[in-house]
Amino acid sequence: MAAHSVYSYLLLCNAITLLLVSPCCVGLGLDTVRDFLTREEDTIVFSLIERAKHPLNLPAYEEHAWFGPDGRRHNDSFAELFVRESEQIQAKAGRYQSQEEIPFFHSRVPFTLAPPYNFTTDLYPGAASVNVNDVIWGIYFNELLPLLAKNGDDGNYAVTAASDLACLQALSRRINYGRYVAEVKFRGDQQRYTALIGSKNKDALMKLLTSEAQEDVVKRRVEKKAMVLGQDITLDGPTETGDTNSGQSSFKVAPSVVYKLYDQWVIPLTKNVEVDYLLHRLD
Amino acid sequence: MDAGGGAGEQLSLSAVRDQLIREEDSIVFALIERAKRPRNAPAYSAACGGGSLAEFFVREAEAVYAKAGHYQKPEDVPFFPQDLPPPLFPTKGYPKVLHPSASRVCVNDAIWKMYFDELLPLFTANGDDGNYAETVALDFACLQALSRRIHCGKYVAEVKFKDSPQDYSPPIHAKDNNALMNLLTFKAVEEKVKQRVEKKARIFGQNVTLEEDSVNKQDGNACDSECKVDPKVLSKLYDLWVMPLTKDVEVEYLLQRLD
């Protein structure tokens, strides 16, 4: 190549690189978002399977009076106490420094013990704290748990509460990831979104964010994951659950429950987060 | 422990085996989830003036578990037992099916060392993504699952002793560790366990898609390199560490069984 054209070629490469790699956009794109959400499906299914290991264990959710170190009387359920205290430890360990994680209970921690790390901030600051954790809490305990766990009490309340925490955190991370989905979509079509945000048109935004075909794929895939990950594995050839006509009872978590979870709660709530985020995107 | 059954129910070998088999799934899940994060070495280096973030987290988390009434059952053994707070609420009783000395049997130091020094490098990618808190929480889940499975050895030992006390009593009296170890070892069973846990890693760790050809994957024919954790790591884990440590627990329990 002649010197002149090499120079032009390099200039072109640099220009393209600069366009592709702006500081705030490194890493965040439709592909990374989709990969993240897909991987979270396994996490959610695993956490549901582990919770289903134990029966309902209702005493873990009844409120008890107890006295704190300051002598004050408190009224909490096992589960709530466990989640609060666990989140406090995780806060001290630096969990909530990452924008991906949002606690259910806010705890004031003056500092964390975590080694320092430069987290990227892909989200628009004015909208980054949008979340639906309150709704997730209610749905998990009131709607999902009765579908997941059999009646009974095995006394393993600590492990039960820990399993609940794992489910809650997985659901929270997946659903509140709607902020990242919204950010990517906004960047991909700024003009259209800006107009709708400006007019606070929630319905139109929701319509723009919805792809029923994509949602159907997600629901069917997560249902299949419940079948694959929740099956009983033995060394004797193909498992009985290989037959799609087999009853739901041969799985640790009924695949229909996981389908319903995504259909009625996970996907709609994620979109609520997306809309909410977008409505604050131009603040 | 579910193998203990309800009040009055006797401990049985099949109930204990079922429990161990179910624990395999928990262990595989826990490792798959930990493998989501890279090594994140800063979480394990000693911070100024104290232990690592991992140690801090486990100590604090165990205190919460203790307040919630955990660590009553023989298979639930803390890694840092000193100064654990008492339960805040009254706890449900459970049937006492083991010899009282069971509570003294603990191999958590060995499990801790094995997990951080040997196992973690085998299944986590090099790298650092800064998510240290989540990382150590995932480590704790792995440690707990491993500790629970291994300390179930107390139940295994009790069932085997009850089944043939005449075989176990002489070596117990003679404090003959080797003879006890031989009595407890069934190579055929161990081989099956290794194969099954490897199969679970292959199936649970696969990339599940809606494509038709993934029907094969339900039988565990997925390519190992696509798995979230290399299935061979699971069979090695069980072969080198889980099963030997479980038998150490069994021997330690049996040596005190006639006290």
C-alpha cells in the first residue's frame, strides 16, 4: 500500500474506533443486555428450586416481638429480620456500590470494607435509582411462595429465609435491570423516545418497548429451563422427564409456575421499570 | 435434617442417601452461580488490620444465621463458632437420632482450605469485576452446601453402625481408623456418585435454548466446554475431597460412638 492510502486507512480505523467506543457506552448494548437477562433466568430458576426444597414454613413469616440491643421492642417476621440484617452485611461488604444492585431495606453504612473498584456508570444519574422492590417483595411472599412451596413446617427457618433472600435478590436484579434495557433502547432511538418522554406518553412508551414475539421466546425458554434444571437426574438412561407429556409433579418447581412468574410479573414489572426510567431520562 | 424424619421416625439409609443426592444438586447450583463471577482475588487478600472480605462476610453472615436459630442440627456446623449469638426466637425441636458427641465432629477448617486453595482456581475464570460482596456471598453458599453434605456423614455413620454394631464395635474400641475407613468404603457406590454428580454438572450447567437439538442435552450429551462449570471439576471435587472428608466425619463420629 502507498504511504498515503495507509495513512488514510489508519485515520478511518481510528475514526470508526472512536465512534464505537465512547467512554459511557463501552460494554452496554442490546447484546450484552440480552445476555445478562438470559443468564439471570438460570439464577432465578436455581433460586426457586432451592426454595422449593423446603415447605412453606409459615412461622418464618409470622411477626414476633423481640428486643434489640438498645432495649427497644421490635415487631418483625423472621424473614424480614433476616433480609434486613443480611443486606446490612452485604452493604458493609460493598454490594450496593454497583448500580445493578438495589437493596430492599436501606441501611446507612458509613463506609464499606470492600477493596475499591471503579464501577462504570452506564445509567443516567437522575433515573438510576428507579426500582420496584416494594412490589417485588409483596408479589414474592403473597403470590409466588404459595405456588412454589408445599404446605408444612420443617423448622429450617434460617435456611428458608436465606433461600427467600436469594430469590428476592435474583428477581430484583432482573426486573430492575429494566433501567439498562431502557437506556440501551433510548440510545438506539433518541429522537422517538425523547418526543414520547417529553409528552409523558406512558402508553406509547410501553407500546414501543413491547415485543410480544420476544416475550414469548423468553417465557418458553424459562419454562424449558425449569424442566431441565429442575429434573431428577439419575444414572439410569434418559430421565422420565424427557417426555413432554409427563406430569408437572416430576419437576422440583412446576414449569408452569415459572412461565406464570415471567408472564404475569417479571416481564410486566421490568417494562414498568423501563417506562419509569425513561420518564426520568430527561430530568 | 429430613433424614431424621418426624418425631419418632427412625433414621434410615435410604432417607440419608436421598438427602445426599439432593445435596448434590445444591452443590452443583452453588458452583454454577459462583462461576458467574471471575476469581476476584481482592476479596480474598487480607485487608489492613484484619482478615479478608470473605472471612468478614462469613463471620457476620453466620452471626445472622445463629440469631435465626441455625446451627442446632448436626449437619449445620459454623465455620467460625466462637462468640456466635444465641437464637432470637424460639426454635423448633428436632428428633435427636445421633450420639451426643456428634456436635463435636467438625471438618470445616479442611473444607475452608480446600475450597479457597484448591477448588476456586479450578472453576473460576481469571479476572476482576469488582463485585466482591456478591462473590463472597456466593462463596458462602458453596461453603455451606459442601459443609452440610460432608457433615451428613454423621448420619451415614450412625445408620451403618446401627445396621451392624458387631462389625464396627471392635475397631472402635481399638481406635483403628484404617479398619473403620475400610468398612465405610464402597468403591462401586462412590463411582456411581461421581458419575451422577458429573452428569448433573453437564445438564444443569448447559446453555438451555429453545432449539430442537437441545433434546439431546437433557440426557447430558452437551459438549463440556459449553458448560458453566466443567463437569470433570465436579467429579474431581467429589473424588478428592467431598467423599474423603465425609468419611473422615464418619470415622470421627464412630470413634466416639461408644463413649
